[in-house]
Amino acid sequence: METWLPGIVFVVLSISMVVSTTDRRSKAIDRRLQRLERKVDLLLAEAGVQEPEDPRMAEIDALLAQGKKIQAIKVHREVTGDGLAEAKEAVERRMR
């Protein structure tokens, strides 16, 4: 059993290093994507162009009118790819 211990420690440390590196890269890519999205939004606003609304947003409005907030959040996530918190906030804004 004692001969396996250094090997197990090495494997665990190697996996944790890979996960840490991947997480840092993912965060950097996410920050870059957010910056690019802000720039595109600014360019569209400057040009006076509005992004067309997805037709399924009407489905979200219909679900909200029926009091089906959870289903509306699910549809919003499918349409936009947003996470749960972002979708919940967006649906709640549509409710106002």
C-alpha cells in the first residue's frame, strides 16, 4: 500500500493542476467574450440597429400571462443559452 501512495499523490496533483489551468483559461475567454459583446452592443446602438427579437420571446410572454414563471425561465434559457440566474432576472424584467 505504501508504494502506491506517491503515485496517487502525483495523479491527484496532476489532475488539480489541469483543472486549475482549464478554469483560468475559461474565465479569461468568458471575460473576453463579455468585452466583445459590449463592443458589438455599442456598435449596434451607434448605427441605430436593433437586434431582432426571437419569436419564442412571445412564448415567454404567453407563459408569464398564464402565471407559469418557471416554464418561462426554461424557455428563456433554451432561447438565449443564459444561466439560471440570468434567465430568472431577464424573465422578471419582462414581467414588469
